[in-house]
Amino acid sequence: MISVRAATVADVPAITGIYNEAILTTDATFDNEPKSVASQEKWFAAHDARHPILVAERDGKVVGWASLSPWSDR
């Protein structure tokens, strides 16, 4: 069974691993260089209740994530 919950900063390494795998093996992102956990912690800190990050867990392991981000700061 998969459960969905709000992400915590402790989830950032798992989120980073999933995202880096997508960077290296898919066309799902325009990023072409893997991200560091430190850079993704800054990304995480920029989110708030209006722009949440969610994770999907199976058997206590993060297996997916989703986030909302502002389109533009303009």
C-alpha cells in the first residue's frame, strides 16, 4: 500500500535520489546535471503551505514525490 504525506527535510535525500535518477535516465526535466542534497535542501526551504512538497511511501520508504512551485516571481 502507498501512503501520501507532507514531506519533511529528512526526506530530501530520498527526493534528491529520485530526481537525480530522472535527470540521468528520462526527459521528464530540463535539468541535465544531478543535484546535490545541499542544493535540494535550499529548494525544500523555499516551499510553504501554498507550495507544498508531498512524498509517497511504501513500506516506510519514499518511492515518489510531487511539489507545487510558483511559476514566476514576477
